[in-house]
Amino acid sequence: MRTAARNHVNRLCLAAGVTLVESGSAGYLGQVTVIRKGLSECYECQPKPAPRTFPGCTIRNTPSEPIHCIVWAKHLFSQLFGDPDVDDDVSPETNDSEGIESPAEKDVKRLSTRTWAEKNGYDPKLLFHKLFHADIKYLLSMEKLWQARVPPTPLAMESLPEEEGRCGGDGVLPDQKVWSMRTCGEAFLNCVSQLRNEHISKGALIWDKDDKIAMDFVVTAANLRAYSFSIPRKSRFDIKSMAGNIVPAIATTNAVIAGLIVMEALKILAGNFNKCRTTYLPKYPNPRKQLLVTSPLFPPNPSCYVCAPKPEASVRVNVNTLTLRLFQDLVLKGHFGVVAPDVEVEDGKDNLTKTLGYFGVTSGTRLSVDDFLQNYKLVITIVHSEEVDEDKGYEVVTDDQVEMSEAIVGQKRKHVDEETSDVKRQKEQTSDDMTL
């Protein structure tokens, strides 16, 4: 279950006053806890680690790990057969700050991967040549990129080696073998041909790790790119786990966690909530030789913007550039998990394209947000700043950070006032001198 779904269940249980036994497992690890409004911390009381992301220039120009090639291959699938995202194009990044554009390429307009493929009829061999030969040669022309890196090698279909992939011993499943480069090349051509026909008949495709052709496409494209950049290749099993963010399920772990869930549920049904505990299942026993480690339930986080009596949060944005649409999609829905925010200005105009500043929102403005689907209310205090990360567009800040921002603004205003006073005094002095 994804974090967004867990957040939704958490909020519904809080709104309905229903006790929630929250649990999870990942490989050999697991935990169980109990959530009750006002008595224990909810699922969102503690921030969750952000998913790992990679700079676009690393994915497109200078991959150094297998995961970089896998992400590139997934983006390639979307560019060719799905709904293409301009930010996820796989063509070499020409604006890389480290790169030096080849003089011969300065006046050449490079096409997006999707446009190029459509112009060439999704020809598998031409596509292979572009992705693993022409684009690699273009990257080599950016000489500064390779001063401290191993340069990539352009590939040719007819010269791919036939060596057997690593098997890892007898009795290894086929998916756990690393395919030879010749096998990857031939499988890539076959996948492009089949996905092209499917794309024509069905329209935009969505990558699915359980779709054999789609999975084989990512496996072959990732390993071909890895081979070009001298990066270790991976088996189909490994790539499926990494591309699908899959953590292998261990039956015994799930059985232990299921038993712990029942134990906590029995305590709740018996009216013994005070006996409920948070239980952790580590991979190895602790120094006391305990495999199950328990701790009392933590109290609610008074600063939690979900289960606090009056949920509040402060958000730093640039009110002069952030539009109402981005505020709704990035901040309300994206960060705070609001499903149906009640943010409307009915004047017959397209207000979502207007900035927050257009509506008179300034630093210190308090916005009341209602989500009727989750019975959730939140008050957001706006902190205006000209220095906001342009890529992210916002930042959730603490009270200490708000006070620091206000102090900095106050110092700047004081500095400006002092400069203005100095200018006025100089003008008055000059006027007096001229009068004399």
C-alpha cells in the first residue's frame, strides 16, 4: 500500500474515531503500532523519508549506477509509447553545465525522442542506432564531461558480443541470469516492434512491471546503456525489483506481523488500550537476544498537521510566481494529501492560472483549507520569500524558520530605511550648501 493510501486511511479513522492497527513489512523487517485519536501519534505525525530521485543531467548524460540506466529505460518507455513528459526526455541534456557543445551541433535543432521516433516510423534498428550510437557519440562531443569520467562506447547492433551472461551457479532461475549483449540487442528490437503495434492499436501505454514485453523492454534498454557506460549489468529479476520498487516478501515475516496485529486487536476489543504497544521486528536479535522489540505508544505530535486539535502549517512560497493551480496541485494535494480542497473563487474567470499575489495573498496570510471527503481542516500560514527553490516551488517550514525569515526581512527593511535616511540627509546637506 502506498503512502498516499495509508495517509487516507489514517485520516478517515481519525475523522470517524476508529482505532487503527497500522502495520507493515519489508523483507525481514516489520512493525505494528496502534493509532487512536488524541492518545497516540498518527501515521503522519512523523515525516516519512522522501523517495530517492536523481538529477536529470545524470540520467541523460552521465549515468554511473545501474539504477540510473533503469530510470532512463523507464523514461524511454514513456517517451516512446506512453504520455511523454518533457522533463523526462532521454535525449542528451544539451544544457549540462559541465558539457561543451560541439561547434558542429550549435545550429542543429535536436528533436525530442518521441518526435524523432514518429518521423522514423518507430523503426527498431534506427531507434537502436539513435539511442546507443548517435546519442552516445553526441555525448562524447561534450569533451568536458569526460575529463574525470570513463567515456561511454557507442554500440553497433552487428558487433554486440555473444558472451554468456552471468549465471551465478547451477539451478539459477532464468530471470536471475544476466543476458548477453547480443540477446539484449535482439530482444530490444523485438520489444520495440511489439510495443509499436500495441501503441498503434491501444494508444498511450502505461509501463507495468508485470507486463512481459514492457518489462523486457526496460531490461534490454537498461543493460544496453549500462554496457555502453561500463556499468555492471543486472538480471531481469534485479531490474524488476529496482524498477518496480519491489521489496521481496518473506512469508515468515508476514506471518509474524499478522500475529502481532491480532494480538493488538484483541487488546482493543477487550478494552485494554493502555496495554497496546508498538512492536518492531528487526532483521537480527538485539543485544538482549530479543527478536521482537516493544515500546510504549508515542503520544501525538502537537505540531502534526493532521491529528493536532487545530492542524496548522506554514509554507514558504513566492506569491508573485506561484499560481493557484500549482498551490492546489503541489502543496495541498501533493504535500498535505488533500483530496478535494475547497479552494474556489467564482467570478467566471480562469483563476487557477493567476498567482497567489493576484488575490492579495502576502506573507502572514492565513488560508483555511477544507477537505470534505476526509473531514479534514487545515490552516496554512503563507510565508513569502523571493528565494524559493524554483524546481520544487514551495517549502514547508517550522515556527523557528518562520521567525528567522521574519527577522531577516526585518533586518533588510531596517537596512533599506537606514539607506533611505542617509540619502535624504545627503540631499538636505547638498541643498543647504547650494543655498549658502
